Amino acid sequence: MAINRSRCYTCNKGVAFGNNVSHANNKTRRTWKPNLQVARIASEGKIIKVKVCTSCLNAGKVQRAPRGVAAV
């Protein structure tokens, strides 16, 4: 399974789109990207690498796999 590069594994948070609005009310397109981190997690007895947003990591929705331990 390939790592989806712009979506959170748990909450499916992705890139948001909108406008930069200058003082002169000029509008140009811009993006807001989620703060994604690559995390090794234990899922269904396997350790996989997924991209998870920091809000999910802080909330404890995803538990990182311990380092140096193979999947059992």
C-alpha cells in the first residue's frame, strides 16, 4: 500500500483551498496543508508506515509502534 501524500491516515484531513486577500482586495489562490508526520504504527499484526496529522498523534488516535520491535 502506497502512502497517500496529502491525507491523514485516521481523520482523512487533506489540503484546504482558499484565497489570499491583500489590503487592496486582490485575491490569489492559496493552499493550507495539514501538518503530516510519517509514523510507524501496528495495524492488524503488521507494522506499516502511514502519514498522520499531528492533531491525531496528540489526541492519541494513533499509537506509534515501538522501535526495534518486529511485528508479532
